[in-house]
Amino acid sequence: MPIPATTFVSQGQAKINEIQNVIANMGSSFQKHNQGGNELQTAYDQTLDELVRVNLPSLNQEAFRNVREYTGYGQFEAKNPFMTMNEEHARLTQTINNIDNDERYLRREELINPVSGELVINADTIRQNCTMLKDAVMRYESEPRFLQLIQRSYGTPDYVGRVWQLDYYRDWRAGSAIEKKFGKTFYDIRSSYLPIKQLHDDTYQELTVAEKQINDVKYLIDLREKSSYRLNNLPQVVLEECQTALRQHLQYVDREQLFQWAQGDRVREALIKKLHGLEKKLEYLKEMVVHQQQAEKEVLQEYVYKLNRKVVKYQRPKYHYGFVPDRDAQILNFDPRQKLFEKRNKFWKSYDTVYDFDDYDYYDYRRDMLWWDLMTAGRYNGRYINEVNYYYTNHPGYSYSHEYYYQKPTLQQSSYYDSNDDYDYSSVEIS
């Protein structure tokens, strides 16, 4: 039934604010994806690390020879790790020997002991002097325009100010105030300030040198500790660095090519498929969430737009004492979130299907397959996903076949696609 225009406007504005708040905080309703994404990323990292260890399990010549054969990575041939390790062993030994014979390191306790160290005591003394001189300098420099007056040689024959210049009067006003405060001419003030300033700057430089001497000793101590650790663990450290380099290669190398390099090794092939499948999961799920959020956002924004138009209309003075007809007022009773909630449930169903998939071994690089259809058994329309759309576009007439993907003796069907699970948000009608 018709309602007063003022009531409609009030309720409409409240609902607009409510929906806009939902839009602004939409990301919080997809926390499940954030958590799931983190878990998948962890699984991806662990799988990649495992693939690295399979291809480079230890520091030996045979393992490095196999790396290129199974992964295509040839940097270990260009830069032999064993030669590098021998060179570094010699370098680290020399570094440690040089430090052990450095007088600063030998006297490290005498020099930088926090309580009694010579360099520490000297730096503290200089720092205290510097602080006192800084206070004395700031007694002058804290005065308004003081530094400008010093720079312009105010109070000396070299002062460049002229009576017709505005800065002249500014200088005179500031200079007079400073002279009054210190009880002497600015020339005398300048004569007192400059020596203190110079002494402060010289002391600050001494402090910089003293602190550098302390840091140099600390650097020697730290360098020796790190060098000693690296030398004592050199084989393991070099292996880990080589594995890190190989990991970067495996992270980006073409998966089909990597599978071919595996040469039928079942362990490698299984890890490659799992790694590839996890990558596709992360990619698909991200695009699914972005698409879902955008679709919901568009529906809600359309509702806000239409409701706002009616609110603006009935805010006009001529409707102040009028009524809103039922055909317009019923928009308040319609809430698009109910149908969006139903669509969201269908979305999470498809999301979980992709997330829970773990039959990575069924993917066959020797056949023309789409990870999306393998993961969803062809049940969900994924044309909004870039890779899926590209695949469908370049495969006219393609339809999912369960037997083709899983190679099981089952009834051949042209497609398992369920049209009921397509997300047609145009069905969320807004009055």
C-alpha cells in the first residue's frame, strides 16, 4: 500500500547506506578463500621443494649431471659448484686468518666492552660533549630567523640587505628581538655563536669517527662468525644455494617441457603434475572469487542506483506531504541479497569442487586436456576464466567427455556440464 513520501525517503536512505556498507565490506565475506589460498600456497611451496630435492638430493657429481637431463637447468655446468666451493673454502679460510691476526679483533674485549671498552668510553665522552655543544648551539639557532641572519651576514659590513627591500625590515625586526634577548649587539652574538658552532661540528665529526671505529670492530666479529659458520657447513650451504637456484628455474619452466624431461620417472612426473595442478587451482580460484565479487557488486550497485533515483524523486518539496504509490514503494521490500545468497551457495559448491580436487595423475600432457574440465568433471561453466575461455575459443565444437579425461569404461556422454550451476546474475531482477 502507498506510504508517506517522508517515510519512504528515510527508509530508502537507510537501506542505501546498508547496501553500500555490504559492498564496501564484501571482501570480508570471502575469508574462506583467503585461508584456502594460503593453504594451497603452502602445499605448492612444499611440492616445489620436494621436486627440487628429487632432482638435486645431495652434493655429488652424478646429481648435478642429472639436473640438466631432468630439468633443463644448465647453470651448474657453466659454474661448477665444486670448483666454486673449493674457491670459497680458500677465501673463507684466508678471511678468518686475516681477522684472527687483526689487532682490533684480538683486542675486541678491551675496545668495545659495553662498560669498560676504550672505544666505547671515548665515544661516550665525545657524545656527551657533542650534546652539551648542541644545546649551546640551539640556544641561538632556535631564535626565529637566526640562521637566515647569519647567512646574510647581518650586523657586519657584508650585510647585503637594503632599506627598500622587504627582507631588510624582517631582518631588522628579528635581529632587534635577538639583541634585546641576549643583551648585546648582533655582531657580538655572531662572534659568540660561530666558534661554538664550529666546535660542535668538529666534535660531531669526532663522534662519527669514534662510532665507526666501534662498528668496524663489531663488523670483524660478525664477519668472522658468519665466515666460520659457512666454512664449517660449506657443503650443506652450497647445496642449499644450488637448490634455491634450481627452485627458481623449476618455478617458471614450462610444465609440459618439464614433464618430457622427466623421461618417464614416475616420482618426477607425479610431482610435476601435482605442482601444475596446484598452480591451476590458485589461478582458477582467484579468478572465480574476482568474478563472483564483481557479479554481486554489480547487482547491489544496480539496486542502489534504482533505489536512489526513487529517493531523490520523492525528496522533492512537492512530495513532502504526498504518498509513494505501491509500484514504487515495493522496492523497499525487495532485497537482492536473498537471491545473491542462493547464488553464493552455488558458487561455493563449484569453488569447493576445484579446491578439493586431488586427482592430479589423470592429467595427460600427451593429450589435449584442460585442467578446469579435469577438476570440475565438466560440470561448471568457466568461460569467465581467461584460460578456459581461450581454450573453448580455440577448440570449436569441443565438449567435455568423462571417458576421455579419466579413461575409464563408463557410458560416453557428450558433456557433464550442469546448466543449473551457471551464474546468470541477470536473473536477479530489481524492480
